[in-house]
Amino acid sequence: MTTQANAPPVSLVQQLAARYAGREPGQRPCQIRIPVEHYTDQARFEAERKQLFLRRPLIICHESQIPDPGDSIVHDWLGLPLITLRDRTGAIGTFMNVCRHRGMRLVQAQGSACLRSLVCPYHHWTYGLDGALRNIPRSESFGDIDMNTLGLKALPTELRNGLVWVSAETGRPMELDKHLAGLGRDLDQFALADYHFFQQNVRTVNCNWKLIQDAFLDGYHVVRLHKNTVGAFFPDAVSTSDCLGDHIRSAVARNEISEAVGTPAAALDLRRHATFAYTVFPNAILIFHPDYTSVISLFPLGPDQTVFAHSMLTPQPVSSQKERDHYERSFHLIDQGVFQAEDIFVAEGAQRGMRSGANKELLFGGLEEPAAQFHQVIARELA
Ligand code: FES
Ligand SMILES: [Fe+2]
């Protein structure tokens, strides 16, 4: 794998065209082994959660999923009870979903909600959308109480490239630019900030979170595992990748790559000639399909259980029934047909296989080298 930090994604399409035309060799052969216990061990899971998920900025949603004041996502995805919401000024914040009086959970159900305020069911302490404590019933019983010190506990939350990023590390700034390492420039080329939330499916899958990342860093399986769905759109194993900081930028050639051979860079179409997938360290995958975008965030609940949140974004707001029908068909194909029935199917099957003791290690070859690179970044972070 070549490392071309900050090179624009168009150079990857040029590389795919050269490989397709046989002018450039494909990936070098290799054999890389990853211990099975990295996917099964409880202590390893806890170290990953602490060092990666509780320390790094994580993508929670696209901002268009919560467009209006009060629009909220209630989630326990980081192992903490949280609410990410838009306040009356339009700003997006994340708060602990925990009352400052005697600790009751404020909003019970996880998922999307539209809130006017946050009222604790226990004694009805009431908080504004900005997290400030607004009302204490029978406040005289507390004597001289300073309500300003009893707002909801906030987590660092920032908006970048249309994505809402949250860090569980409350004690220090998020340092999102350092984390992104130039990724934002690529996301601008795909106009991610201009996309619109269409639909989401949040499911709990029975596998280690890294098995899902491995599947999206592997050009080897595309025409095989996906032969009945999207496999026919791709030539076999014409793929490439490079690194942007800790993130991995992968591109798999689509059949239209034949048009890109000898085409000047300015005339290349990133979404038409290739399917780009960005593994955003540690837990997100951004996939740029020809006419929509998938945002996947993974949140491990245990060594063999993971929340898989998949959102579809469309280039314009869906305004007609015809467009709605089109994108609903696309969502069903990608979410149920490709992800659930194929990628998650093999990830769950591999997790079960690990419990059998048949393998002490998993083997990655040259076409899967980006996955091995991802494991190297994790190893470095845990060291
Ligand atoms: S615990 Fe929330 S109002 Fe008492
Ligand atoms: Fe796949």
C-alpha cells in the first residue's frame, strides 16, 4: 500500500485506471496474521474502548438528521447515556442524559426524538435545549441553590464537513483538525456537507467491531460475496488505498473505470469511476456511491456485539414520491441486501468460527492489506 498523505482522491482513480489497463501492477503479495484473540478477548475489548472510543472524536450523525431546534438523537453508543441535539440558536451539543438532582435518566428511549425541553420524570427538574437548568419545582426547599452550576454535563461536540463529532473526553479540547489529518479536504470534494439525511437503520450485530471494518477494507470479496447484489458493477479486485493520518482512503474500480483510461484528471468522476470508502479511525465508514452516500458508525458493546448505525444521505432533499421510491429501493438494496445479508452475515459467521478454536490467527493477503494496516494503527494506539 502506498502512503500519499493529503493526495487528492483523483490520483487514486488514475491509479485504478492504470491498474485496469495493465500499466501498473496491483497489490504486492503478502501474508499478514492477526491473532483471533484480538476479536474475542474481554481485556482487549476494554482497552480498545478506553483508548480509542473514549479518547477519539467519533461521528454521531450528519447534521441534516437533526435540522430543527429540539431534534435529538438519544443514544448509549459510547457506553454512556447521551443526547445529541440542536438548540434554539441552531448550535448542536451533546449532554449526559442524566438529571443533576438525583441522577435519573431524562429521556428513556434511544433513537430520534423532537424535544421542547428535558423534563426529569422523577421530580420534574427541567432543562433547556442548551442544557441549562431552567426550573426546580418547590425550589424553596433547597434554600439558596445556584442553578447555574446544575446544568447538564456537556461533552465536546463539533460540526465539520456536515458531520457531528463527539468526544467523551470532557477534560480537554477535541483537537478535531489534528484527528482529521486533512480528511476534510477529501470530504469537501465529495460535497458531504451539502448532502441530506434520508433514512437510517440502527441494529445490534453479533460480531466484533473490527470484523466489520475488515470487510470494508477488502477489495477481494466484492465480486464474490456480493455476486447477487452489487458485484456485477465491479471488475475483480481492481482496488487501491492510502492513508490520511490514521484514516484509510480506499477506492474500488467500478466497470466505468474503462472510460477513465487515458482520460485527463479534470474529466474524471470520482463517484462514477470508483466507489470510495473512507475508514475514519476508529469506527466510521463513509461510502460514496454513485448517487448517494452511506455513513456507518460502529460502537462496540462487547467483544462480540456491536451497534451498526447506517444512514443514507442524498444529494438533494427528497421531494417527490418518485424520488422517494427510488431511494427507498436503493436503501433496501444496500442496507438489507448488501450490508445485512452479506457483509454482516460473514462478520457474524467469522465471529462464530473464532469461538470454535479452529484458527489461532486470521490470514490477510495482498488484496486485504488495508485491513492489516488498520490493525497496525490500533496496535500502535494501544501500545
Ligand atoms: S432525579 Fe431528576 S428531578 Fe429528581
Ligand atoms: Fe462488502
